[in-house]
Amino acid sequence: MALDRGYDSNWLWCRCSTLPIGVLGRLKLNRCLYRRAPERTGKRGAPCKDGAKLQPKDPHTHGEPDAQVASMDAKGRPVQIAWWKQMHVKEARWLEMTVIRVIRPHATNKERDPRTSWFVWMGDPHADIAQIALGYARRFGQEHGYRFDKQALLWEKPRLRTPEQFERWSQVVAIAHNHLVLGRDLVEAEWRPWENKHQRFTPQHVRRGMSKLLPCLGTPARPLQPRGKSKGRKKGANISKAARFAVVHKTPKPPNLTP
């Protein structure tokens, strides 16, 4: 699961830690995380509960990372990745996280294309941190996939009563989405006049062209019978009228009030 900076919340992190999946979240630059508390010195007073602070916007608090590698992204551009393990926040000291820093020298260093990005990983501590950090680039496509399911495939349109019904409906939507992905090479995409036809077509374009593919696939249902016009009765047929009875309305008798 990938979360952007809008989901930088201690409460949400604690909830996500109970899920059987890993969570990669974008960090705000003013977020403060702490290393493990140092060992007790034996002196009087309460022991330290937190170690040294790490704040992304303050380089003096970074210190030496636990590990760092130089890798390449999906387009073959150099990327520098460093991470710090066994970090926590004061509000949830029991939740250990891994803080990741990704430096992209080729970025324009604008708001939508930062040169340095910070993330937090909550999941398997022995996983490949470098590959996990590079996987955040797929979050943009995932967000648009959810948007397509909601708007085009009517994922949130039905008003269902139970979670089991919504889960079954989610599976139906997922099957429809997979059919669109599998039919990408079989359907002629339909473009709107204002759309760029030089880019690769999306599942939305495939959905528009499915009306041409479905008739070619056939159906297990029997072919429809022609309606036509009724021939009516043959000439000379004996038509007997059904017996009819008159409807008589009876006036109800007044109740007997005599004791």
C-alpha cells in the first residue's frame, strides 16, 4: 500500500500496522522521528524514552544511515537511496518503522518533482528497501485506477447493505477491470476529439470500444425468435362465449343491539 503526504498520521499508521501488508507512506519534511532509546546508565531519574531525533528538513539530525545504495529507476536514471531502521514516533513508541530517503539528481526540484523525497516503511524489516522505495512511483497509476473503477465501472454506485455484499460487488468490478486489461490488444480504442492519439490508450478507451468486440464473442443464450403478428383464429371456428354472472350488491344487516 502506498500513501501520499496527506495520510501522514500517527493514528492511520497504527491502524495500517495491523494489516497483513506492507505500507509505504510519504513523509512531511517537518515530521520528527526518533531512534531507539539508549541503554540505561544506572543514574538516578527516569531513563530516556527516545533516542536521537531525525527530521527530514534538518540535515544536522540525519546522521549516518544504516545502509545506502545507488540504483536505477524504471527509466534507467540514477537514484540514491538511504534508510534508517528501528525508528518511531513519541505517540507510538511500540511501532518501529524504517525511514527512507530517495535522491533523484535528474529531478527539476519543483513541488511536483522534488529532488529529495522522504518515506516511511511499515512492513517486513528484511525486505528489499531499495525496490520498495522505487515502487512508490506506481502510486500515481493506482490512484487513477481507483478513480476509473469508481467513475466508469460504478464501484461505489450501488447502495449495498452488508460488507459481504460490497465485497462480492468489488470482485465483480475487479473482473470487469481485468477483462478490459486483457482486451487491450483486441479492441480498437475510441478517442474523443480533444484527446491525444499519440499516447498509449487507457482502459477507458478500451471500455468505449468493447461494444464492437462483444458481438463477435457470441453468447451461450439461444437466438431470439421473431415476434411477427398473430394469425388469429381460423374461419368457421366455434367460439363459445364464457358464462357470465351478474354481480349483486347485498346491503349488510344492522347489528343487533338488543341485550
